[in-house]
Amino acid sequence: GFRYYVVGSCEFNSSKLNDIEFTLSYYYNKLEYIRFSSSVGKYVGYTEHGIKNAERWNNGPEVISRRAQKESYCFPNVGAFTESALTKS
């Protein structure tokens, strides 16, 4: 069968907002076809289908909601993770 899945991640060096990067990658059959990265600030397509969707999503409300996820999703979770890790070391 065919597999479609989405992977979201927060990469960070510290709990400061400017040291955090949010990425959201879309896969189909193990091939990444589109990705949003907070450091780029828009969707980037890697296949013909991904490029078409990136153009559409970058001109719509999807890109605006993704830009906010670095602050709304990553920042609180990174803070909780680093605090938890530091208290156990």
C-alpha cells in the first residue's frame, strides 16, 4: 500500500526563541515532497506535486499559521524539555 505521513520537529540549541527551528515535512511513500521551515519562512517543494502545493500554500493562510507554530508549539515545549533535562543532570 501507499503511505502518507507528516513529521513535525523542533530543533534547538537553547530555549531562546531565535535558537529554535520548526520544520514540518510531508512524505508519500518515504519520499519527502514538501517542507515548511521556520528559518526559510515558507513551504519548499521537492517534487512536481510538492512544488505546486508550495506555491498554493505560500499564497494562502496555511503559511501564516505555520509561521506562528515556532512560537506557539516549539517555544513552550522546548522550555519544558530543557527545564526537565537540566534538573535531572
